[in-house]
Amino acid sequence: MSFLLGMMFFLMYAAGEELCPSKCECNGTTGFVMCYSAGYKRVPQLPRYTKQLIFTGNNLGNVSSQTFKNVDTLKITYLKLDTCNITGVSSDAFLFLHSLETLDLSRNNLRKLVKQVLKAVHVTNITHLSLANAMITSIPNASEMCPKTLKNLNLGNNRIWYLNTTSLKHGCPSVENLTLSGNYLRKLNFTSIPENVKSLQLHSTKLCQELPVLCRNKQPILRFLSHLDLSHNAFTSIDILRQEGDCLPSLQTLILDSNAYLIRIDTQVFSNLVLLRNLSLRQMNPLTKIDGNAFVSKTLESLQLEITESKVIKNHPGSYHFFQNCSGLTRLSVKNLNLKAFNENELNLLFLPLVNLEELELIDCGLTQIGFVGKFPELRRLNLHKNYISYWDANIFIHKRNFEHIDFSRNHIAMLKKSDFPDKIWRKTPSIDLHGNPFDCTYGLCGFRHWVSDNYNKLKGYPEQYFCESPDNLKGIQLYSWSPTDEECRKPEKQNNGSVLMEAGIIVGSVVVVACIIGVVIYRKRWNIKHYIYLMRSRKGYESLPDGEAYIYDAFVAYHYTDRPWIVSHLLPYLESQKKLRLCLHERDFIPGNFIADNILNNIESSRKVIVVLSNNFARSEWCQFEATTAYRRVVSDGVSSVVLILLEEISARNVNSVLGNLLQTMTYIDWTNKDAGRALFWSRLDDSLK
């Protein structure tokens, strides 16, 4: 009986040991206990399995060994005491927490308690200490104030404005990862940093002018530094990297994002960083010049470059050779760098050295042609988000190994055939993003729509972000709601063949309708007749533009935004892809921030021809009328051959103002039609007009 009573009392005691305290959450599997804002003034008795304790938001006051008396026998390795209103720290506070490795005292007001804290932790074996957001203004000047085991020290987001050369260097010599971000340093001498530091976080510390000196007596100050974050500061120059880069012999990662006063990156500035692997230059708003040899590096593997305001790099000397001396790149991310002035050959030349690329991001770069993608045999991830791509040659993907992700979202893709990607891309790529494109929900999209039905799980953002842009009766509906029939998926030519046979049967029906038959024949052959008349008239020639003038564009295209599907689906593929002409489109090529009128005038002056795409919406638009007026002035000054009129639909007389009337009366316009013979004539006449 006594044995049973003993066992019962033992089991009750053991069960009590595993009870989770009031207002706490406990997990026996992970050893995790959280007592968040529970009102405790000391740590209560905790389950024996406790290894990680989050004690955020309690009211500890003075922290001493009594604070942890209930848990000093437990093997707690992680202790978080942030926002605990700590008013004092005894030297024996953590003495009996023998297993403690990580201590977080952040978000307490430790301005006057730094010495107490460091004295208390000095007798521990912790490896991680966080004193972030603790109102600290200075670090005590004391030798070996940190424990010899300390490897990671976080002093971020305090009010430290000065570091003397001994406080951290001699006080915490074992620290390898140091965070000083979010302080008020303004100036910093690397001689005040512990010599063993491998990772140094200095973002948002208000450092200004030039980078700190890297050498002392021509010897490295931080010889083991491999990761350096200098982002969100106010440096005006980074030239010291070229001069003293060899004094960072271990540096592999350099982050220079958002330096608000850095306006140029000069030649070979990174060339002496002999182990540099990763370079980040994101959100470089004021950057106006990048030297053609800026990225000379034999070791660079990852480059991130983002210009907040779009810049045209083609104007920079050596711009074709940006990547010539960093052929080891495996990851390239470029955002908002204006590449629209580059033609296909120039883009090939720009990216030719990057044969080892595995990941490529070219976001919001004004791209219309992507033939250069075929030059990267190792490419696994491709992100071309927010460009002006409407078509591509499927052959650029033929020799690619399996892709992990393809992103063509927010481009100008209206039609997408199954043949636009090799079969293995459709079958094996686990993630494809095509959202935000102006899909033309007609026969040209049927193959893609059928593929989506079986592979919607691969399509990122589907169905919420996929909509039909045209035709008008489907505009705005989600792509998944469009279920085309077999008849709708036949090409228009096949439908026309049926009407031809039907009309042929009517023709042989009766002598009574001979006159009607002749009328029908004349009507159906009207494009051939017009073609013949056009060829006869074209022998007279046209007035040419003055020789010797330099133009940025072959033609400026004036059109209403509602006619964009026609521009994207028909005009761009023919003139830019097939004929290799460079067009100026307002939504793609106008400079953001300039007045609309200035954009129109400057780009028309920079174009060899002006193409006016007429529709009733165009005729009713004030800005389109301004473009038409400017085009008419071009006719008056340079002759009728300088402007080409395309008529998408019959223009209502009430929409024709004096300028449009003069254009229509002065010039011969080109009619767009859906008929095969008419289209052939249309393209023929357009070719001749653009010579």
C-alpha cells in the first residue's frame, strides 16, 4: 500500500512539473514556452522540457538571479526578455543559466544600464546578444567586457553617434557578426570594429560622403570581413573600393542599395575586390552614369541593379560592354534600366558574355525583343515582368534545359499559340506567370486556353489576374470564363472558304441575277482593283525626307489607347518583328515626368515618319487631335510622304474636325480590313509608304 501511495505522489509531482503556467503557451515537442504580456515580475515555474523562453512584455524591473530562481535548473538555451521594463541588471542575473546561448534584451531602456548588462553577461557562455532598440547612446570603454564566446552582437536602431577605437574592438574581440544599423554614426572608422568581424551591418546609419578607409599602413583593417551592408546611407563616392579594395581580401557580399547621393559608378570600381560574389545596387535613384567598365570582376556571380528613375544606358560610353568583364555571373537582376533604344543586334552584343546565367530578371526595361535569351544555355529562371513584349521566336527556348519559372506578366501579349513555347516548356515548367497581358480572346488564343484547362495550377495568379482585352464583346471578362467552341477556334480564312463556296453556288443559280453576280464579283475583287490602281499611281513617286538627318525612330505611331489591341496584335509584330523597324509608342517610349505635349513634339521630330491610326475614338480625343495637328504640320513642312494615314474604321462626319478633314483630303489613306486580299494590299501599301 505504501508503495502505491509513493508512486501516486511521484506521478502527481511529475505531472505538476510539466504543467504550463497561467497565461503561457507551451510546446513539449519543441521545448518552446511563450509568456507574452502575462504580468509576471519573475519567471514562474516552467515545464522541465523548456529550452526556449519568450518572456516579452512582462514587468521585470530589476533583473537578478532571483528572477530566474524557478528555472535555474532547466537547460534554457534561448531567452527573450524584450519590452520587459527592465530598470536594473545584477551581476549575477544570468549566472545560473548555464545552458544559455542566446539572450535578447531589446526594446528596454538600457541607456544607463549598458555596463550592468555587459557585466552580467560577461560570466555567461552566450554566443548571441541583442541590445537593439534600447536607447543606447554610447558603448563603455572597457577591455574584454563581452564574454569570449560571443559571436553575434546586435546594437541596431539605437542612438549611438560615435564609436571610439577601443570600446568594441577591445571590449568584444570575439564578435564575428556585428549589427550597427539604424544608429546616428555619420562617420565611422573601421579601426573601431573588432578585427574578427565577418559580417557588418551598417545600413541606415546616416554615413555620408566617402566610404571609410579600408587600409592601415597598407594592411587590411578587417581582413576577415565577408559581408558588408552599406545600404540606405548618403555616400557620394565609392572610389575608395578601386583604390583600397584589396584591403577587403575576404569580402564576398557588398550591398550599396539606396545611397541617395551616389550619382555615378566609375570604371573598374569593384575590380580589386578579389573574392566578390554578390553585388547589390538597388533603388539607385540619382544614378546618372554607369561606366561601361564598372563591373569588371572575375569572381562576381550575382548582380542586382535597380534604377528608381528610368535611365537610358545607351548614351553612356561603352554601354555595349557593361557585362563584358563579369562573364561569371549566374544571376542578373535589372530593374527600370531603359533598354528600349537597343535593337536586336545591340541587345545580343550587350548580353553576349553572360553564357553562365542561370537566373535573369529584366523588369520594366522597355524590352520589345528577347532574342538574346537564346544565348543562355544554363538559364533556369526568367523574369521579364512589365516590358513591351508581344511576340518572340520560339526557337530561343529550344535548347534550354528545364525551366523552374518563367514570368512574362504585364507585357503586351495578345495572342499566345502553343507553338510559342517548345512542348517541353509547356509540360515541364512548374511555374509560369502571364498575368496582366491584354489577351485577344479569339482563335489565336485557343491553344493557350485549352492548355490552361489542364495546367491551371502552373499558372501564377490564375484565374484572378487573367482577363480578355478584346474583342469588345468579351472585354473585361476573366479568361477562365471564356470557353471557345471548335468553330470559334478556326482561323478566319477557313470560315471565308465556306462563304466563297456558298456565293459560288448562288452565282450559277439563274440568268436573272447575272447583273447581281457581276456586282458581287466586282465587290469581291475590289482590293485587286484598288491594288492595280495604287500601283499605277505609285509610279509618280513621293517626296522624300531630307537626307542626312539622324532619327531615333523609323516612325511615330499616333493612336487612341482603345486601339492598342490592334497595335499590339498586328502593327507591332509586322513592322518591328518582321520589318525590323523601330516604332515610337506613347505608352512605351514617352519619358515619364515630361509634359505630354513635349513628349509628342520631341518624339515626332525624332521620327522619320508619322503613322496616324484613325478611328472614331481617335477623332474624339483632344490629345489625338493634337497629334493629328502636329502630323499635318509635318505634311506642310516635309511633304505628304512624311505622314502615313491608316483607317481602322469609317469615321463619322460629326467627328471630323478641320485638321482631320485636311489630312483626309490631302492624303490617300490606307484601309484596314479582315479580308485576306485586302490585308495583302494593306501591308504592301504600308511598306511602300514607309520607304
